[in-house]
Amino acid sequence: MYVRSLVRTLQRCRSLTAGGVPAAAFRGATAAVTTTRGAHTDLPVPDFSAYRNSYADKPNEASSRGELGKRAAAYMVLGGGLAAGMVPTKDAIVGLLSTMSPSADVLAMATIEVDLSAIPEGKNVVLKWQGKPLFVRHRTAEEIDAAKNVDLSTLRDPQADDARVQRDQWMILIGVCTHLGCVPIANAGEYGGYFCPCHGSHYDTSGRIRKGPAPLNLAVPKYKFETDTSLVVG
Amino acid sequence: MRSVEVAEVKGLKKMAANWQRAANGLRAGYRWFTGGQSLRVTGSRGKAGRSPMFYGAVAAAGVVAGYSVVSVAAAEAELHPPKYAWSHKGLLSALDHQSIRRGYLVYKEVCSACHSMQYISFRNLVGVSHTENEARVLAEEYEYPGDNDEEGNPTTRQGKISDAFPNPYPNDEAAKFANNGALPPDLSLVVLGREGEDDYIFSILTGYFDPPEGVEVREGMAYNPYFPGGVIAMPQQLFLDSVEYEDGTPATVSQMAKDVTTFLRWASEPYHDDRKRIGFKVIMVTSVLALVAFYWKRRVWSVLKSRKIVYYSKGS
Amino acid sequence: MAFGNAVYNALFRRTSTFALTAVLGGVVFERWYSSWSDSMWERINRGKLWKDIAHNYEEADE
């Protein structure tokens, strides 16, 4: 019956467009087929009851209530899975980012502990810290006075002594001349602090530049006093 | 003529081969394959492509036969270590840290006289077998080369917690010279680097015997059937009470061998405990995820999977 | 089922609230899961870990 109607439609189209473009005839044919197909009322509906969920096995009751519960359970499972999936996701991101932080052996070398009880007053000790010379100076009372009683306006790189020390008697400096990177000599120069032998920069007892080509004061690293006799730099 | 040369090829397998015999076999096989006429190969249709394969097969048979005879001779006295019930062997078993601590003592008092551990630092002991202060004190027992002084002379300094375990010898040559020409291997990765792992290390340390009849052991060497070849340059090191444990454990040879092996296992795998702990977490959570993924796949596909296409014949 | 429906209507119906629920649930789950798995690990290996023997040596420091 189906095939016969198709053939009949084709014949009808051909007669209508006699000698016209075949494509146009075909388009008309498709449209005609769908309209001729009609309802399936002549076919028996198969039995799906073996496949139905319990909430939908009564054909004359709405399934929406039970279906909502079913969907809630499904999304509960999905939400639980997403929540559980957050753990490996987070760990993967943290793991990737932590490759950017320094490794344990670098961290172990990053700090230096200094025993202050071994440094007598007036002495400057040179240590090696992260490949750079580190000055630890036990200042005398005169040196502290000299460092404090300076008119800041006369300085090239104005900085108060209080801003450069945590405890007045201990001056911690990175021993690299700010001019061209030589290592200054302690207890030398016109101001009794440091003197750079390369180009003659004079630093005072607070490590501030006073005379010579260097533009800046000697740098002060990050440090803290663990106890009265123990200093940790870095 | 053909059958004679086939016999020659077969005879090759029985004889312990050397290269000369393999070459003979090649020649024989070549002649056998080409039916005794070598000219045919170069001139034949299609056969020239197959003969090199045969060539190779005969050569391989000869080589295998030759080497297997040699290796059987060398391995005749080798003893494989038994499998011991290490407390860290299970999928979720951590290392016994008390044993690591005792094992470090054994390493320090016995092994470290000859063996270095270049990849382990004193700081690695912190939180594993020692406190930070203890590790600091251990490191300070040793001297390391320091910076040059103002006059350019080399100096020494006290060990720091960030230093690696010291090497008992300044270089490999000095180590060989002090040990009859044998280089004591670095122990950082020795457990992973030997077949049999923990079992092998334990067996070597406890496996010293008098050499059996007919085994020649040179002066300065020792007989140990677990060592490949049976003769080892390291004489027995562990004897009853070689060390005194601070926790009162009796220092028997097997106890010390077990402790130092556990310590060396930790040194080879400092991440051992984390590996198992995190592996457990990962497997647990991913199996839950697998179940969820399976459930969700079933749900999404249910519409497609539960379709039913019914065909009716025209008449019904 | 009423509870399930209430949860569904309040949290799961909109994608935005569903995603938020999953993220917050992930935070809660992670805290619980790591503490649970670590306690599991410590229970299985009781007596072998450093934390079980550390007290013997830390007292000596002080």
C-alpha cells in the first residue's frame, strides 16, 4: 500500500510538471509521502511493561511524581561523583603548582644559622650565604652612636639606622658593593664602616654609602633572632 | 646429498657452538636451502628474498646454543635468596620506622666505614627516624671541606643538617685502593638496584659460609653463595653485638641485617610510605568515580538502549 | 522520597546551584576523606610510623 501510493504520487507530479525540472518533482514527491503515511492506528502497540519502572507501570496514572524522585536520585549520584572528583582534581592542580615552589634541598640551603656568642664586640664576620658574602658585625657603642647621629639629608641614599637594624649591636649586611659588586673591607674607610678596594666607596658603620661611586647602601637581608645568641638569615 | 647436509645442521644444535661452527652451520643451511646450488639464489625468482631469513635463524640458533652453555657454567654456584616476610611488604604496609632508626645505627657504625650514601642527607632523617636536633647532632660529628680562608688555604667545617652523608673515601680510586681493587657500591639506591631487593641484601649480609670443596677463594675475598659468582670482596661485617641498640633490642646478626635492610629500603624509596598511603586514597576515590561513571553512562544511554523496533508483516 | 524531591527542587534543578552544591560537597568530602584515609593508614600501621615512636626521642630534646 505504501509503495503503491509513492508510485502514484510520482506519476501525479510528473503529469503536473510535464517536462519540468526533475528535482522539483522529487521535492514534491517527498512531501506527498509524509502526508499520505497517516496514523499507525492499524498497528497493535507492543507490550513494554517488562521494561517499565515501577512508578510508570500503570498506564492510567501520571508518572511525573515518581519520575522526579528517580531523577533526584540520579542527580544525587552525579553530584556525589562530581564532589568526589573534586579531590583528585584539586590534588592534580596543587601538585602541578607545587612544582613551581623550591624543592626541599633548595629550602634546606636557603637559610644560615649564625652563633652570635662567637663574635666579639667590634668584629665583623664574613660568612657565605646563598653564594654571597654575608657580614655579621658586632657594633661597639661608639659605632652605634656614629651610625645614629647622622643628618639624613647629607646622605646619598637616606635611611635611618633604626630602619636597618633590629638590635643596635648587630648589623647584618650582604657584603656586595652596590657599585660593581666587589666585597668591601670591614673596619676601613673614612667612616670606620666598610671600604670597597675596587673603586674606593666608603660606607659607614650602618653600611650606608657616604663617599665614592656606589649609588646605594649595602643591602640588608631578611633575618631574625631565634634566641639572644642565635641568628637565622634567610 | 641433501640429507647429509640436513644432518649437519641438526648436529649443530647438539654441539656447543662457537662462531666458527655457527658459520659452518650458516654455510650448510645456505646450501641446504638452495638445494646445494648456491648460484640459484641470486638468479632465482622469489627465493632470494627468503634466504637471509634462514641465514639469520641458523646464526641465532648457533649463538643461543653457544651462550647458554657458557652462562650455565658461570651460574652454577649461585643461590637465589628466599622470600622473607618483610613487615613493609604489603600493599598498605608502612616501613617500620623503629627499625629504620636501628638500621641507621648499623649503617653508621658498620657500613659507612666503606660505603657512601651520596643521595641521602641528614635532613632526610628528620621526621623519619630522628628529630631535627638529633639529625643536627649527627651531622656535626662529621667534617666537610669548607670555603678557602683569606690566604686561599682549604679549610674544613662542621657538618650541617643539609649535608649528604659523608663519603668515607675522597674518590673512587682511593676506595678501590683501600679495598683490594673492589669499589664498595654507593648504598643510596642499592635495594632497588639489586635483583631480589630486600631479600638479596639480607641474604648477602647473613650468607657467609666456609667455601665448599673445590671453590678457590683468594686472599681478602670471602665465600657467599648469594653473591653472583659466589666470591665477594666484602668479608662478613655483622657479628653478634657489632652495635649496641639504644632501645635494648638484642643485636643479633639477623636483627642487624634486617634493620639495616629496612633502612636501605627507606633510603632507596624515601617516598615509600607516602606512595602507599596516597595510592590507597587514589584507588579508593577513583573506583567510586568509576562506579558513578558507569551508572551515569547507563542512565544517558537508557533511552537508546531500551528502544524497540517491531516489524509487522504486511498482512497482519 | 519527599526529601529527595525537596533536595532536587532546591539544589539540583538549576545547573548553577547544582554546580555550587557539587563544589561545596567536594570541599566537605575532601576534608572527611583525607582524615578518614589517614586514620585508616595509621590504624593499619600502628606502632610502625614515626609519629608512634617520636615521643621517645622528642622528650630527650627538651
